[in-house]
Amino acid sequence: MLLSFLCLLLSVVVRGQYMEGYATSNYAGVNGVSYNPSSVVDSRTKLDINFFTVSATLDNTFLGITKNWVNPRDSTLFEYAVLNNDGELDNVFINVDLLGPSFLFTLNEKQSIGFTSQFRSLTNFENVSEGFSNLYYSNLHNPSFLGDQITTDNTSFEHATWNEYGIVYGQEMYKKNNHWVSVGGRLKFIQGLQAAAISFDNLNLELNSDSTVQVNGQNVE
């Protein structure tokens, strides 16, 4: 189970970092470990404790937002969404990180130790045809798709979730005036939770007027 999970994880395309921006600041504390373990040496706090932090990223070439959408808390988000019908294949990347109970302790000016617990989830949809994207967006209710064949090639889906438990250590190796070199590392134990993957070399779908769907696929893995 663990071996198959790790093999799938290697095939998942990673395009983001945990809390990018904040994680690289001088006051990130234990939240900066995922981005750069050596940053613990330059922590501005003696003891940093994290109880619960969530970071989520959604990247896609499928939907965009019009300039009329100005309120991030507006519940009518999809009323401002526009399809990116440029004839290109669509891709979706979803990354969710939950940093659980973790701490960072500064031993002295040159050494720091810490512990992290983290839940991670990665999901990829790659090479989805424009026809399938529009079909999903319409929730199968667009009558213009009836009787037409919708085809997608070399389409894949990968998903993996896992827990990480890490022990962190960082130390300053060299310092002279305003120049210094620090090293750090995190020894992690990875607990695989679930993983799934499917790919289609060729997939044809046809919606019939009698509410049935005909699916023909080749080389489904």
C-alpha cells in the first residue's frame, strides 16, 4: 500500500508551495518549515506553536472571472465565471495543506528544533478536452450536446492524500557581519491515506435523447 502510494505521488505534478508569501517571511515560524527548513534558525520568536493552519490552491485553465467580480465573499461567484473556450486542452490543479499541532523552539542564536504534523491533498486533471469541460460546466443539461460525440485524448486524473509527521532541526554554520549560512532539515514519516489514478488514451462520449449515455474508451488504465 505504501509503495503504490509513493509511486502515484511521484506521478502527481506539483505546481504550488504551502502558504507561498507568508511562509517565506521572517515571522513565519513553524509555517516556514515546509518551504525552507533552514529558516527555523532565523526565527524571531523563542517558541512558536501552531494549532491549526489551512492553505488551499486552485489553478486551472478552464474557468476565469470577469472584471465585474470584486467581492471575494460573494456567494454568486459562478455568475461571474467565464469559460476559457480557446480550443486548448484544460488542466486543473488542486492543492490542500492542513498544518496541525506543530511547534518550533529556538535553543539559542544558532540552533532551533521543531515538530510538524501535516495533512496534504493533491489532485490533478490533465489534458481535458474543451467538449468535456463544457459538458461538466453545464451539468449535462445543455441540449446542444445531444447526439454529438465528445472526444478527449491522453486525459488523466491523479489524486493522493497523506499525513506527514516531521522532526525539524536547523543550525547556523557561518556568520560574518551581515552574511551567514544556515542549514536545516526535516525528517518525515509519511502515512498514506488514499490514492487514485486513471488515464484514457482515447475516450468518446455521446449523450442520447432518451437520457442514456454511450461511452467508448480505448486503453483505459
